[in-house]
Amino acid sequence: MGNRRSAGHLAALFTIIIWGTTFISTKVLLTDFKPVEILFFRFVMGFAALLLACPHRMKGVGRRQELTFVLAGLCGICLYYLLENIALTYTMASNVGVIISVAPFFTAILSRLFLKSEGKLRANFFIGFVVAMAGVALISFNGSKLELNPMGDLLAVLAAFVWACYSILTRKISSFGYPVILTTRRTFFYGILFMVPTLFLFDFEMGLERFADVTHLLNILYLGLGASALCFVTWNLAVKVLGAVKTSVYIYMVPVITVVTSVLVLKEPVTWVSIMGTVLAVAGLFLSEYNGKGSGNSE
């Protein structure tokens, strides 16, 4: 049991480390690709990779189960990323970074309403949330002035809420008893299906010749195979083992990983503000995870 929980925490941490570094690949690709093009290519590539990894079909899926997969694809693959990308065109990345980190709070509220298996929320979860949000805010607004943009900020709040819905749906899917690779693949399928109509709204161009550039190819492979195929599987595994709430608090770590990557890869300067923010975000994560008895409450 202890080993299983440790594996769950490791899976969540691994996922967040990869997701926290994807901004670099996205930044590189944005010179020649629109956000919706990056999104479409990475998830189609992710779907193809999961199909190769496990070509078996899912048998005996009921109508209600199918609906859960449809909603998970709509929320976690299509709406979340579209809302986040559109939010970035209206407001500063720092605002989006902070607002997206509210997702664990929404997850906690929704799990209280819809999931009986998640257990009671303790005070330490909310204290951890406040501490982590203070850290995330310090990291995000480090050196930049706070500028509110109602449209962009509202879209980012919606993105955080949609991700919380995805977390709850994933927890529900994990109770169906199917292999995680198959459930992730089915979710991807519906996510891509919902994405197709939006391609026409955002002037999507296939332009596959752009991948002749090795830099573009390597970055889309990192996003498609690593951040999409592999990480959605490891994240869904973590949700299956730890529960939706405990896994979601790892989202506090995304800005921390981003700061570390910026320093190591982009050679951005380290500031005391970002160090303080990092300490608070990590402290908030541990506070939210701590449950006093050393045992989980998600089983």
C-alpha cells in the first residue's frame, strides 16, 4: 500500500516536472505555429503513440461510461488548453500562471460535491492553498506589475475550473477498472474530435513541411510523446492511486519548475522574490498533502 502511494506521488511529480518545462518548447514553436496548431499536432501525435503502445480495444463500455470519456476529452484536452491559450492573448502570462494554480481549490470543492471516496477536507488543505498561492503570486509577478484584464483573467479562471472538472472525471474513469493507457487514449480521441471544429475558427494550417526543421520536430515530439502521451498516462495513474484532490495540489509546483527551467535553460537571473515564491509554493504543497496520521484519505 505504501509503495503504491509512493508510486502515485512520483508519477504526479514526474508529470509536473515535464509540464513545467513545456513552455520552452511551446515558445520555440510559436515562432512558426499558431497555438491551436501546436495543440492539435501534439495531441494527434499523443493519440498515435498510445495506439501503438496499446493497440487493444476497450470492451463492454456502457453508455454512461462513454459519456464520462466524452466529457473528460472535452474538458481536459479541448476546453482547458483552448481557454488557456486564448487567455494568454488577452492577459499577461503571469496572471494566467497564478489563476491556473487555483485548480486544486476547485478540484477540492467539486470532489466534495461529487466524489464520496475522497474523504473530508482538512484545514491544512486550505492553509496550504493560501501559502502556495502566495508563493505562486510572488513567482508570477516577480519584476512585473500587476495588471488585471477582466476578459483574459476570467478565461484563465474558467480554464482552472475546467481542469478541476477533468480531474473529477478522471477519478470517476479510474473506478471503471480499465487500463490507464486505454482510458487516456479514449479521452484523447474525444478531445481531438471536439478540437476539430475550432481549427476553422483559428485559421488552422496543416503545413507539415515546417517539421523539416529539426528544432520544430524535436519540440513537437517532446510535447506530443512526452507532455501528452506519457504525462497524461502518469497523471491519470496518480489520480487513480492518490485521488483527484491530492494529485491536483502538485499543480502548485508548475511555476516552480518553470522558474528553475528558465534559470537553467534560458539563463534568466535568479531573484530573491522567485526564491521566496518557490519556498512558499513547495511549503504549500506539503501543507496541503499533510494529513496528520501519515495515511491517505483517498482510498
